[in-house]
Amino acid sequence: MRNWPHNRLLLALSSSDLQQLMRELEQIHCEREQILTDADSSLDHVFFPDSGVVSAVAVYADGSIIEMATIGREGCTAVQAVLGAESSSIRLLVQLPGGASKMSRAAFTQAMESMPSFRNLMFAYVQAFLEQVLVSVACNGAHSLKQRLARWLLTMRDRGDDDALQITHNLLAEMLGVHRPSVTNAARELERAGLIARGRQQVTILDRQGLVAESCECYQLVRTRIASHLPKTYP
């Protein structure tokens, strides 16, 4: 298939290793709000996004969710599989639709065992992913909602191709763990500053550098840490 894959983890492999891995990959399209793997379900596949964004979310007893990390073309959903898990403790939810490469967990485990370069790459990604989660936890307690919103929008933009993000205020509220009126007020402040424009089920970034300045330091911290572990995969 021409021009596939676009996932930067896969493209960081040598051409021979990638060709070997391609035999086990299936090209798919992920729809908005599609659940790729649910919490407490069998971990049958791993996904390498080519475009779009997947969120790793915690699911609570009352059905509410909160985002722990985002996964785009710089990463994959394989952290639990790398650690040997056979079932998922989190929900993998598509936030921005797009293409992905799908691989069975059995084939993934076999590739980890037989391809040292792939195994080392996955271990580096696990470390980068865990650092993203840890920074997010600290950010939620240390910074204002407006700063966290700015950071979240920038993170989504880094993993996509367009300044226009197809997201709703309900989604923003769920991902940031706040009530919708709170996120609406924060978004309104960013809009008044000329940094974003809000439309029907859409937020458009108008001034990326201004949004970076409005965000907390966690945004650049995560970018720097991911780049240190995976210099070929992050924009």
C-alpha cells in the first residue's frame, strides 16, 4: 500500500525490520468516539495511529471518564502489551478520527521477542508514555484550567494535521475532568485573547505561539522528554 504507514514509531525502524513487521499489520480507519479497547476487556490488538488521536482514559464506577494520556502518530497503544498484560485496565478511545495500523497482540509479542530493534523501541516508548502520564497527574493539581486547556489543545494539534480540531465542549470537559460550564468559561477566555475560535463541534487554533505562552510549562516538558527518548518520533 502506498504512503503507509505514517506512524513515526514504525518509521523509526530500519526498512528491513519495517518490511518484516508489515506482514502483521492491517490498515484501518478509526471513527470518532470509537472504543478500540475497553477497560477490563481482553487485550487482543495494539494500534499504531497514522493520523488522528487516541486517548487513554480511566473509567469510574459511575461511568465517568478522565484522560490520562494521548496517543498520536508518535506512539502506539501497546504499553500494556509491552508489560505482558493480557487484559486492559484502561479504555482506549478515539478522539480525533484517522487511520491506524492494527496488529494482534500475539504478533506483537512475537515481534518483541524476535526483533531487538523493535523491542528496544517499545521499551523507550513505554518510558516516554509513563512520563507523559506522570506530568499530566502533576499538571492537574498544579495549574489552572485555562492553562490545562491550552496544553490539551496544543497536544491534540501536535498529533494532527489541521488547526481546526473537531471536538466539543462536552469532550473537553470529560477529558479535563471538569464540568462543562467551567471549560466553556476557560475556552471563552482563550477566544477573547484571540488564540482560538469556537464553532459548532470545533475549536480552531488561531495563534499557536500565543497558546504556548498561555499554557503551563508541562506542555514543553512532555515534548522535551518524549524527544529525548524517541528523537525520531515527535514533531
